[in-house]
Amino acid sequence: MEFNLIEKQWIPVLLRDGTKTKIAPYEVTKAFSENPVVSLNAPRPDFNGALIQFLIGLVQTVAAPQSGSEWKKKLIEPPSPSELEAKLLPIRSAFELVSGKKRFMLSLEELKGSKQLPIEQLLIDGPKQNTLDLNKDHFVKRGTVNGICPSCCAMTVYAAQTNSPAGGPGFRTSLRGGGPLTTLVAGDGEFSTLWHLIWLNILNRQKFDNLCNSSKNRPSQKFPWRAKLKLEATERDIHPTQYFWSMPRRITLEQFELSGSCDLCGYENEPLVTHYRELNKGTEYKAPMKHHLSPYDAGKGKAILTQPGGVAYRHWLGFVFKERGSDKEPARIVHEHIETRHRPEWQFRLWSFGYDMANAKACCWYETTFPLYMVDGQNLQKYEDLIFSVVKAAYEVCGNMKIAIKRVLQGVPEFDPITRKTKWKYKDIKKLSGDEEKERERILYSMKEKTLFDSAEAYFWQLTESDYYQLLNRLTIALGSSSDYSDNLVEWQKVLSQTSLNLFDSQMLEGPFEALKVKNISLAREELKQINFGYKVRNILGLA
């Protein structure tokens, strides 16, 4: 049995007219003018994330543009399926999943001493052996995925190698770490097909080749399953295409012996694989590995991983624009879009996704799409300054709200007759310095990873998100027409303050806090209101 990932129609997609079908990779531009492919349609969201990176990787490997003008031309007039097929045929032999010895992203070597494992354990969120041994598979039950078809198997293998979490001694994380966050530029309107999504995230050939060592161009240096795996690799040791084809895990599949219904996609009369084998000591990718689809922390020399709560507008600083005073920077592809490709008439979005991992455990899959409101080049710096102020003000007010809640729960107010101000002491903080900013940092740190405060913070960002994007839209219009925008910032301050007060009320007045003193609630609320409209927040917004 053969199952070649270049030739087979194995990728589940949705056409513009609503038809669900499967295509080969080169068919992403099929019927482009009449009924184009508009999106991926995998049975799991993490498979959609894996598939789009697979497709971007294929196009980046064989069909990257030589210039900016070629990139722009093919964004509007994509290559035909036959042109793409001709580009892909030379690498066809590297993408055989089932037959032969050098199989796609699978170990070339026989994994002697390995145990036969149920295929469900290869899924990122599948119950692992330790979980099964301890009978802790309470939420993701064993035995729900017993056999999967070749299509789902290809997605599973690619997702496992791309997102590989830590899994014990010698088990390597992915090239970007365990649970990498991917941020892609996505189109709207006329640029909303699958081809556009792929092409918007392709770098020019020269820029891509400069990421690693393009002189390492033997097949095994591009596709590591073509040879014995190296124990470790740096950016100097790999061709840049290995950003998409890395192999931190040593995996082999057992034979596709059964035929039946796939437990993931439901397709019937399919050959099924039920087991795989794995050993530790795949390739250890040494930092730095600056993958152009992930935001990056230059201080740590590592890609930024998916965090609890996923991505929200508070991440604009670091994910869209470089965060000031921080080593965090956007993915190279996002920077490329903003700095060199964006046109004022274009409206694009940012699609971010990834697994929040705790060692080998998948805590949650996060996926977010939000608009990328942009301005022309001459206003870009001013726009970036405004966004910095807007987001910083939100952080400040959110912190004010959390401190107000803590004052009621754990604070003791003391009136100072000299300054005629109220000072708060806290039951869990022994001594505070006289420095206002240091006091604030210490109080906020004391609330870290406390459910009540984390919940209030999450609601704050969620409830102000739509107002944030409305504000960005108004700011882009104002900057484009050289109009005054101060009223928009005043309104933003009101939104932040009112949201914080509403959340404070819901926590204090509606929560199960029977022993709380009404006087303390009233005092903390009034202080919250005053500080939200005080000099510091107004100064951050440029309104002082």
C-alpha cells in the first residue's frame, strides 16, 4: 500500500459553495475563480493548525517567490494546480507515509526495544502511558481512538513532531519548544481563500534562506527522515526548510492492517493504523531557533510558547508590534507584513493557535483570530505609540481592580492623620516599602496564580476586547485623515474604569463573601474609581 502526501487527495477542505471534500496539496488553487478552496476542514482544530503549517512548509520549500513583486503578483494571480504539481514532484519521494523505508517524519532506524503503543497516545491530548497506569484518564478516556485512517495519521504525525512536548528523560520538545505558539497573517474579503492564507505567510526566497544554513541542501538536511537522525542540531546544522520538517521524536507506525471506520474523521472502508512505536533521543534542536511563524523572546533565545488563557488584545505588544522594554518581538512573518507588504486598502487578521502544555500534559488548545488594523507608513510610528499607550492603560486599570479586590479580602485600612490618606496593610504581606511602584509590584505579585484574581483579570480583558478593536478602527481613521483622536482616548479611559468597577461589584457585592466589611468595600471602590481617573492613567494615555 502506498500513500503519498504529494499525490493523494487527503487534505480535508471546504469550498466556497459549502462543499466538503479532500484535495491533494497542489489542488489548493483548483477552480480559483469559480469555486475556490476557502478553508481547511480537519476533524480536530489542532489538525487544522498542523495542516496549514504543512502547506506553508511545502510552498516555502519548493515555490517561494524570488522578489516582493512576484509575491504580490501571485497573491492576486496564484499558480495553477499543474504548476504547483510540477514544483512538488521533485520532493515526492520524501512524502511517502506508508510504504518503503524512508517514510514521512518517521524514524529510518528500527526502534529496537520499543513497546507497541496504542495510536491514541500519539495524539497531543491523548492519554499517555503514565496517565493510564495511574488510572487518571478522567477527561480524555482511553479506548476512544483505536484506529485512524492514513489522512488522519499524517496529520497526527505532523502535529506530534511540530508541537512535541517534554515527555521524560531524552524525549525532545519541538524545534520551537513544547507547545509553540503560531501566529499567521490571514486575509479578509478578496484575500480569504486557503491559497491566500498560505501565500500571506511565505517569505521571499533570500530572506528564508538566510534564517539558517541554506548550504546544507542535501535531501537528508532538508528532510531528516531521509537519514539516521542526529542527536542534536543548531541553526548552522540545518537547512531552513527543516523549520517545517523537524524530527524531535523517533516514531514508527505499525502496518495498516485493518479496514473500517476512522475514529477521528468517521470515513468508512479505510485502511487503519492502530499502533505505533517510539523511543527517546530524537533530534535536540538547540536554541536559538527563530522560526518565522512564532513570536520570539530574544532574551531567552527561544520561541514564545502558548500560555494559559491564549492570546488576547493585551498581546498586541510583542505579537504585532515589538514590546518596549522587553525582549519579546513578533513573528518574522508578522513583522514582514507590517513593514514591507501592507497596503492601506488591505484588511488582514492575525490567527494565533497552539497548545498550552504542562510538561507532557496538554492543558488546553487555544485559538484566536483578531483584526490587524493598520495605517500607512508615515503614521505607523504614531500608531504604534498610541497602541502602546492604550494597552498599557488597560494593564494599569486591570491592576488597580485586582488591588481593590485584594484590599477588601485581605487588607486593613489605616488612616494617616498627617497625609490625610488611607494606607492599606495586608495579612499576607509582612512589610511594604515606601516606594509606590515597588509596593504595587509586590501586591500584584502576591496575587499571581490565585484563581479569584486570575478570573477577574481574564474577564476584564474579555469584556474590553470589542471596545479595543472599535477604538483601533477609529484611531486608524483619525490618523489617516489627520483628525483629532483625544476624545477616543477619553472614551477608552471611561470603558476601562467602568469595566473594572462592574467586575469589582460582581466580585464584592454578588460573591459569597459573608464576612466582608461593607465599609471596606465602599472605601476600596471609591479609591478604585479615583485612581482610574487619576493622573497616572491620564498621563499614560497622553491626556494629562
